[in-house]
Amino acid sequence: MKCSKCGKKLERKVNYCAHCGHKIGRQSNHTKLIVASILALFLLFVGGGILSARHVMQASKAPIAEPNQEATQNTAEGKIAGAQAFSLKQPISVPHNAEITVNELSFGNKAEGRFSGYTADDGKTFAMITANVKSLAKEQVDEQTTPHVSVIYDNGYEYKCFPVKKSHEYLDRHFLLEPLTNNNIIYLVNVDPSMAHDGKALKIKVQIGTKAFVCRVR
């Protein structure tokens, strides 16, 4: 080792320089420990700062999340999701429930029998669906158990029809169906008159129990 004042070479473990008399100081183990601790903390602080800066830079460069591109079903698709397609005058059935043959969809202000009938509300017209319905249940059922019929219009507006039974000279809204017997049923619903001629999409939806069927009219 050398003297820090005169630069002369010194013997090991001396307290004074033999050349200039300068006192040779040594750090104690405690002092060394303190210095080492301070140095370690300083390196930890600097290193942590560098890592944080890198994290911020990486985050700033991360791509912006794109919105979910999965298209949701529009209203029309939602109304007929899972429904089985059918055609006019094609019988459709669900065992032990009912069979129905939808004949046509027409528009008019009245549905009439000889002695009874129904008139559309003011400013409205009837969408009228004629059908043959056969109950496949083993017991007598009422009108609430017949197939449910709706008109699906444009982008999914659903108009639920009410059934009337045409028998002899009457149209009956409250009726009974005997097992395995054919019945003439007219399904009616009040709609805006423009629906008859505006050319927008029209579908007929039939619900028999848990099964759904759909027919495109235009």
C-alpha cells in the first residue's frame, strides 16, 4: 500500500507513514458494512427506477384493445333463432301436441262468418293467417293449447296473433279441439295498413310446445 499524502510505499499494518509521518486511517468493519448497505440501497433504487421506466414505455407501446368484433344477432335473427324452416301448405307437427298446415297470409279489415266476426281496430288492419290445425293430444284441449302463431315484420318486429275457430257459420275465439280432428283456424293480429304493401320482409313464426318453425312470406 502507499501513503495517501506522499505516495511512498508503506509496510503493511502501519499507523503512520515512515517518510512523512502522515497518519494512515483504516475503515472499520462497521463502517464498511454501512457503506456497502448504502451502495446496495442505491443500486436497488436505480435498478427499480429503470425497470419502472421500461414498464411504462412498454405499456405506452402496447396495442389498443380492439372492440369485440363478434357480431350480435339482430332482432330478426333473435326472433327466429333455432327455428326450423317450413313452407306454406306444408304440414308441420310435434308428436303428442299438434299438427298445423299454414295456408296463406292476407290483410283485411274484417274476418267474418255468417253470424259472427271480428273487425280491426280503428286505423289498423288485420294480418290474417289461415291454417288447418289438428290436435295430437289424447284429450280435449282449448284454444290456449293450439299452436301459437306470430308475424315477424321487417327487422324483427313480432306481432302475436290470436286464434279464432271457423265452424259452421261462426268465428269463435274461445273453442275446444277434439283429439285427431281437423279444424279451420284463422290467426288474427292488428297491424299498420302499410305492412300489406310496403314490400318489407314478412315471416310467419309457429310455436308448437318448445319447437319453433318459420316460413318466409316475402
